Amino acid sequence: MGEIIWAAGTAHTAGMLRTAGDGEDAQRSQRVYAGWDKLRASLKAARPDVLIVVATDHFMTFEYDSMPIFAVGRGESFKTWGEGNSPKTTLRGIAAFADAMHGALIEEGFDVAGAAEMRLDHSFACPMHFLNPDGAIPILPVFVNCNVPPLPSLPRAVAFGRALGDAVRVQSVVRRVAIVGTGGLSHWIGLPQTGLINEEFDLRFLDAFETGDLDAIAKWDSDKTIHDAGNGVAEIRNWLIAAAAAGKIRPERIAYEPVFAWKTGIALVDLRPA
């Protein structure tokens, strides 16, 4: 039987891997980096056997001709694309754990795709650069379609997260499991609004998220959320999944900074299991 002993929600922009220049943005970026240091230390202290990474893909691995709603990476290793200045490396997996999780999610009623040797873009590589820089912790990549409509609904994301947590608890391959949901917050990708950040929305989301009432957020209008905070904010689904999987949590905001050089509202939240 497994248990989730560490959880977090983080941003993952590839821009974060480059310095934010001078002035206020540089100061904001340094506070973000300090937040990553804090999360990395807490993850290391938790001593997980595996880290589940819930993220998306930006048309590097999955494209219009094949776009699952949910997919689990299966295999012993996962190569990264190394695009956008993100690390080009190979991250270890645990094939038996991936197989057990995939099977359990199917049993829970989610028709999740199994992607052998799933290649990973900056959605995965960026947070791993900060949280797992030496690749010492094996990972389980979980893909969520946050780009191409129809997207999974916000309630479906919460339900999937709860099923993911149940799958962790019924498998017997590993005992200590960490999970991070990564993406957002407000940003626009490939649109005229690219570069804008909706700080008001970001803070409203974080305030709601930190109450732990995921079902309340799931009632938000997804289309309005994307209109107000950009197509990139659809990635809050990954945060909801990680938090729902973790179950009872005591969220602590580690950092929030609207970093305009990175074109994204950057947030880091420790979802400490209660």
C-alpha cells in the first residue's frame, strides 16, 4: 500500500530557466528561485520513492492527430525534448509502478492512455530542473490535455485526481509517493495578449485553492477563466489533480510573483498532507 507524503502545485514556464533581467522582475525572480529551493528541500526531506508529475505538453509529443485527455508514461525512462532552454536529459521511471497505476486508473473508470517511453517537454523538465535536478527521484509522468478543446472539465480533473490518489493507495510497488501538479497561472500562449498577466485572477485562484475546497473551484466557468487569464491558465487542472490526489492538505503559499520577463503569473504552493 502506498501513501502520498508530499505534494505541491507549481508553475512551469521555460522562461523561468533564464534570468529575468534587471529591476523589479529580477527581484521577483529571485524570490521565485528561493521558493523553489524551499520546495526542493522539503521534497528531499520527505524521502519519496517516486514523484508523480502531472503536467501537459505543448505539441511536442501529442499533436492534433493524437491528443488523449489523460495519459500515463510507461517505461523505465523518459527523454526530454530540451526545447525552450529546458534541460535535455533522461529521467528515470519505475515501469512496475506505472503499470500498476495505469491499471488502477482504468479500474476506476478513467480510460487513460498508456504512452510507452513518453517524451517530455518543458512542462515536466522545468519543474524537475528545480525539484529533482540530479534525477535521483524516479518519476511517473501524467499528461493532461490543457491545450486542445474539448478539455477535461474542472470537475473531471478533481475526480481524476481523487482516482489517482486512490490508485497510489491500492498499489503495492512503492510506499512513499510525492506528487506535483504544474502549470499556469495566468498567461497567454501564441496570442496577441501574450505577455499580459492577470494578477487579480491569480490571487483569487490561490486564495480559493488554499482553502482546500477543490469542488468550489471546479464550479468556476472554465471558458470565462481562460478568457480572463489566458489559454495557459487551463493548466490549473494539474493543480486540482495533485491536490485532489493528496487528499487532506494544509496548503502553504511559498511564492507568487507576476514576472513579466517570463510572461506568466508564477506561483509555488506546498500542499502538505494534513
